[in-house]
Amino acid sequence: MTSENTATIIIFLIASGILGLGFYRAKPYGKVGILAWLQSLILMLPWLFLFGSFALGIYLNLVSVVFLLVGSSGLYIFIGNRLRAAGQDVALREKIAERLKANQEVSTPENISPEDITSTQGAASAEGIQEVKAVLPIPDADLKSIQGIFGIDTFFATETIAYQEGAIFKGNLRGEPAATHERLSASLQERMGDRYRLFLVESPEGKPVVVVLPSTNDPQPSTIPQKILAVVLFLATIASSLETAGLFLGFDLSSNVERIKETLPITIGIWVVLASHEIAHRVIAKRHNIRLSLPFFLPSWQIASFGAITRFESLIPNRSVLFDIACSGPAIGGIISFLMLIIGLLLSHPGSLFQLPAQFFQGSILVGTLAKVILGSALQNTIVDIHPLAIIGWLGLVVTALNLMPAGQLDGGRIVQAIYGRKTAQRATIATLIILGIVSIVNPGNPIIFYWVIAILFLQRGLERPSLNEITEPDDARAALGLLALFLMIATLIPLAPGLAGRLGIGG
């Protein structure tokens, strides 16, 4: 394997692995699953084709790239319509099957009353009740009232086990998870008010269980010291943004404070990306009635900021909501950064503000490929004149990609947790930290990765707490968008091999 093909092979292997995992996950769902997987494939194919053609020495112009993306969007919409139609057919067949099963049910006679059900559950879980009483002080009246919410048409509880300050109810899920959770939560609210929360999760054995915990375990609002810390970090990030802008312009702002006005346009551009990312999180969170903490920005002298840490101050109702909030920030910030990069490259001309070594464009497969499409033979020069907007867009893409890494409570970690569940998210976090650790050791000249590893280890390595309904998975459209986001993250952060960059005419 030659060095010039290394980067291309790596990205194709990663993409193939992502698509293979998606196909394995979709296959058990039949036609609906395969159609959903095709949506993921169509989202990735234009980028794979673009990178592959350049690796083979086939250069596409900007118009061809636009037609490629527009065509894939049309196919995505077409398959989405087929997917919805197929999903409606499946739902109808499932309803018919459930109705037939209900008519043939012999194990639960029609004359069983709700009181009989509650009595049966109480007898079945008497031993569990004693265990709960021995471990934590849940009043007997509360426990009996909680047990009364279960039924043969929702969740038939057979065992009660103590868990933290609440209880786990094992049994059999009798309905669709989302509808069942909604009914059980409404019943619990009616009986117990706002004193308890009901979680529908999977046990280690992979079976649905109900966990009831006191509302005192809910996420707490930020304290005054935490809010003060958020303000201090915000001001520090403004300072780091100004310093980064000064470094781009070729001077040290701390030694040339009188030149601060020169740094303002670039600083404002950086903050457009950072602010749009955080605003998108908050708009979607507000739509779902989720409270977010103040953003805790992480300043960086190299790239202005690593982004921000934002805590959930409300329980997440389901994994789809977790996905929507996590993906919204990178989506809006990434789109704005991408547009800045494209517009900046289009506006670049001899005499532009920045003069960068052509090798600079070898730092990213995505950016290098787009630069080759737009700038063409200009990248063969030793120095390339670049419009400031292209630099800001590139910086925004890097910050967005760092936050899309599938680790802990980063946006990427939350996306993986929402799509694939907590077990996969935990494994992805470990794998990401190992890979980043190796990269930081192999490439000690780039401190950004090392600092980011430290930030993840100490601040964001833990997963988000489970959603109230942890069983119902996000729909396939969300899964496809999540895969595309992870794929573009990889394409942004993986550099072009020098040999491949030479074949593309980047850097002479």
C-alpha cells in the first residue's frame, strides 16, 4: 500500500464500516430497514464519489459537485417517501396481528378486573417489596400506588427490586414502548403528582424494565458559582478568539493591543459559528421543553475555542429528543461554516488578505478536496492567496468536527447514544479516547488533539443519563443524518497524505 493511497483507503474503510453497521442494524426490519439504510447510503455516496474521483486523478468542477449533491438530495427525498409508505403498511399489518392475537388470548380472561390485576402483581412482587423496604424508605402506600399503574395491556410487573432511591419493576411489556411509557407516566402523574419519575429502559439481559425514582434525582439547575464560571469562560473565550485572530494576521495581540480593531472582523466571524451552534441547541431544546445550562465555553489559543459544554437541566423524554438537541448545533454551525468556506474560496484571488502555504490544504480531506474543486491550479503554487472568510469557515468546520467525535457528552457522543444506545456509546467513547491518545503521541507537534483528549477525560467522558423512554429508537431518517454527520467529521479531521496531495496538485 503506497503512502498516497493511505488516507483514501482509511476513509473508505471507515465509511464501509459505518454503512456495514447500518445494514446489519437495518436488515432485521425487512423492507423498511433496507430503505432506511439506502437513505444513509445515498447521503454518503456523493462524498465518497468526490473523494474517490480525486484520488484517481479525476477532477470535478463546482457545477458537477452541486449537481451531485442536488441529485442525491432528490433520491433521498424519493426513498423517504417510499419509506413512509412502507412504514404505514407495516404499522397496519402489526395492528391487524395485535387484534388477532388479542382475540385469541386465553391466558388473561376478559372477566379479570383491575383490582385482580393489582392483587396479582402485589403477590408476585411481595418479596421485592420487602427488599425495597429494607434498602430505602419508600412508603408502603406510595409503593402500592405505583404498582397500581401497571396492567396486562401496558406492563405486567412480576418482580420489584430496590434501585438507588427508587425501585426497578421487572415484567412483560405488553404494548408499543412509546405509547406504554406515555400511559404509565400519565397514570403515575395522576396518582403521585410530581414526586416520582418513570423510566422505561433495558435490563442487562436486554429486556424492558420500568425504573421509578424520586423527582429529587432530577437534574439540578446551575448554581451561582457555576454561572459565574460560565461567564468567566465566556470572557476568556472572547480573549482567545481575539488572540487567534491576531495570530492569523501575523502579530501577537497581547503585545500589540492597539491593533485590536484589526482582529474584530475575524473574531466576529468565529463567534457567528460558535453562537449559531449554541443557539440551535437552545431553539430545539425549547421546542421540546428541555432546560439547558449556560454554555461553558472552552478557550483555545490555537483555534479560538473548542466549543462549549452544555448540561441538560431537564430529563430527556426519549432518544429522538436527545438526537435532535445534540445534532442541531453541529448541523447549523457546520452548515454556516461550510458556506463560509465555499464563499471564501470563491472570493479568493491574487492579493487576498491571507497568504497560506499550499501544504496547509493537506490538513483535511474535505477542505483540501473542496479547495481543489474551486481554486484548481492555484493550489500548485507555493503560496495561495485566501479570503478571510475561507479561514473562518475552515476553523468552524474543525470546531464542529471536534464536537462531533463520538465520545461521552460531546455532541457526537450524544448522537451515538441516541441512535445506538448506551452500550455502543460507551464503547465508542473508549475507542475514541484510545485513538486520540495514539494520535497525540504520534504527532506531538500538534497540541490541539492532546488538549482535547484532556478536556474529554476530565469534563465530558461520562454518558448522558438515560432518557425517560430509553427503549424507543430514533427513526431511520435521524439515523441516516447522524451517520452523515459522523462521516463528514472524519473527512474534516483526517489529513491528506502528502503523496495523494501531490497527485491532486495540492502543494506543487
